[in-house]
Amino acid sequence: MNRIIIGTGMEEVDIFDEIGRFALSTDPLERLVAAGSKYISESSLKPLCFDLYDCVREAAASNEKTSHDMLFKLSIDDSQWVRRAVARNRNTPDDILETLGTDSSYWVRFGVAENRQAPIDTIMKLAEDNNFFVKQIALQSIKAHSLSIARERRN
């Protein structure tokens, strides 16, 4: 991967080195920034999946570079917000999305329903959810999926 050098006027900063430094910081805000960065390496991201702070784990769960193994671990996190971030991540494997589709938290189920990569069978089940908002977003996702298929068939 090419290095990105940012000139700050006073000095040049290598963004990959800076994000790596943030990932090791004692400051949770810097770790939060690192966990959500597209410039973080997988090796720097992995420990952030086990961070003490929910918001750091949530950012790691949202990151598209997070490995499937780490997404699985984050999918069983105590925090519903971390699990919701996994549910919304478009790189989350289908089997994890299926499990999260039955989560006790409607926020997590809502996250699955709004994920355009979620299996249509899972979305269909969520269209029958007893939470009004989960049901509505699932129905919208089904409609979007149907329109997408119709466009593909026309082309």
C-alpha cells in the first residue's frame, strides 16, 4: 500500500504511522479515531476490538477492515451498540447477520434490516418483527432489493 504523507505546514506526517500511534494511545479518543480510520492496519485494529471503551469497540465493529473473526467476537459483545455496528457493517458474514437478526435488542435487529448486504431470508423474517421500526426498515429493504433485481433483469 502506498504511504500517504500529509504536509501540515510545519512538518510532514505519515498517516499510517500516525494512526498506528493513535491505536496504541492511552487516550480513548485517539483510539476511537484509529478504530474508525480506513488507514489503520489490521494488526493495529485487532486489539481495539477488545478495548475497555464501548465506543472504541463500536468504531472497530464499523470498520470495513475488521476481520470476520473479530466481527464474530464483536457480535456477542455486551454492548448493543457494538453489536449494532457489526450488524450494519457491509462486510459482516451472512451467518453473523442471521444470528444478529434474532438479537434481543431491537436496535441490533434494526441494524441488520438496514444492511443492504444482509441475506434476503433474514430481512424477510425481520419484516414480521414485533417492533414497528424494525418491521418498517425491513419492508423498505425488501422493496429496495426487489427494485434492484428488477433493474438487473432489464439490463
